[in-house]
Amino acid sequence: MAYPKRRLKPGECAYCVGKGYFQLLLGGSETCDHCHGSGKHYQKH
Ligand SMILES: [Zn+2]
């Protein structure tokens, strides 16, 4: 079970830990679907 090692700041996306992308094990990266690459926590207004 993966758990973010970095501590999240308020407003950061919990899925990519504020980076906006996932680091793939095989190399490269994939844009985070949850924040659409912004790295910020998605909030509905
Ligand atoms: Zn994200």
C-alpha cells in the first residue's frame, strides 16, 4: 500500500503529492487525472 512520504501542504493534490504527475516505475511520468497536472487539490466551488 503506497503512502506519500512527503507531507502534504494544504491545497496540494493527495494523489500526486502536489507534483501534478505520477512517476512511473518503468520510466517517464503520467499526468495526474485528479488535478490535471496542476498539483493542486481539486476543489468544487
Ligand atoms: Zn494530482
